[in-house]
Amino acid sequence: MQGTIANFDPETRSGSLLLDDGTPLAFGADAFNRSGLRLLRLGQRVTVESDATGVVWRVLIPGVA
């Protein structure tokens, strides 16, 4: 799934995004930590991987390994 970062708190390392269909989706620090990223910016495009229950497992920047 892809979307755009709506908010990100660098202290808690959690935030939310808007999926391409407009659905809001929150992610926690664990999902951000699995990404290997250091920071996310508002409006940044991301890809999210989720588990079978729909919980975000990892947040990735498209094209960045």
C-alpha cells in the first residue's frame, strides 16, 4: 500500500499517513524502527507493509532500499 505522511513525531517515532484512497492509517515506533529510516517529512510518499490483521509492520520510502 502507498500513501503520504500526514504527521510524524520524531520523539515518539510514530505517525500517520493517508493512503491513496484517502483512508488514514497510523503506524507506531516499531514499524518505523523496522524501516531503517531516520526521519519522515510531511507529504513524503511512503509504502507500508502490514500484517494479516492490517497493523503496519514497516514504513518504506519507494525506491530506497
